[in-house]
Amino acid sequence: MRVNRRDRVWLFDLDDTLHNASHQAFAALNASMTAYIETHLGLSTEAAVALRHRYWLRYGATLTGLQRHHGIKPAHFLHETHRLPGLDAHLHGHPHDLAALRQLPGRKFLMTNAPLAYAERVLAAIGLSSVFEGLICIEDMACFGQSRPKPDARMFRMVLARLKVSPTRCVLVEDTLIHQKTAHGLGMKTVWMQRWLRRAGRDRLARRPAYVSRRVASLAELVRSPHF
């Protein structure tokens, strides 16, 4: 049964979905996290990079692995690694993105594995602070004291319960396929944002996995073609 558009709940990712994080933010974040791991775990740069990447692949967030296996405090890690001086100058919004989100019927939330302070900073810089009913950030993605970021299915269920909505009413708009796979498995619709994905993956991006409901290259496409 098709859900009325005004009854939809949209969950938007942030990095590489609402802004071009691959241009500057990801490189700065990776360097900052690597430096943190070097300092606090006493590893070489090469070992720190390998550990950061391994935990990101396994858990969806480097922080989760550091918390589980090394006792790193989430608040300290997030504060130290997301300072990123000078980042704001590289963040740019587009008026058509703001217009598209305002025209899109339904409730809209940001859902990101980034910390709240970073999310607020980025949204302010790209001019999208006013369009979301709420922000669901990594500080909100914990269960029994353990970080459970996307793509953890338990976290998705927890968020749906908190919002008091069924998965069939929800749409996840993401650039990361593994997050969409989990969301689809729970009964949610999924939108694969390909706007800022690299040219090197263009052939691969032409194939839409079965768990992706739609592919889009802009937020405006959600407004122009809303039914899926």
C-alpha cells in the first residue's frame, strides 16, 4: 500500500548526501582521527590508519571500535577529532537544496553518524539548519552504553520507536549502500544519493541494488518524482 506523501518520515544522511564531504571534510576528519589514535593508543601513523579503516568497515564508525576494544570515551574522541579549524570556508550550500527540502512533504530528520556539534556546524554553513524537525546524531545512537551507529539494525529500530513511526512510513536518503541495505531489511524505503560519488565508480553506480528503492542525483528529484 502506497503511503501518503504527507505521512512520510524522511531520514537524511549528512556527509556526501547533503554536502560534498569528499571534497574537504572527509580528508580532514580522517587525518584528525588518525592523529588521535596515534596519540592515545601509541601507534604509528600506518598502524593508526589501518585500525581506523578496519573499525569503520566493521562497525560503521571508528569510534565504536575504539570504545569497545580500547576504552576510549566517546565525548572526548568526538570533541578532539571534529574541531577541524577552517572547515567552514570549504562548505557551500545551494538555494535549490533548501527549496527542495522545504517543498518535500512529510517530517524530515537528519540522521548521521557524526556528532551533534559537527552536524549543526555543517548545516549552518550550507544553509539547511531550518528544515529539519530534529537531528539524530551519533550521541543518540547508543544501546546499553555501547555506540550503535548506522548500519546497526537495533539502532534503526530504536529510532523508529522514538519517533513512533512504522518502517513502512520511513525513507532513508543516503550515499552509503550498507546503511540502505539494513534499512530496507527493516521495511523502509531507500534513496541512494549519487550526487557527489566519485567518477571512478560511475559504471558501478549504474547498477541499482534490489534494496535501493530509488537513485537520485539531486534533492530536487525527490520533489519532481515523489512516488516510489
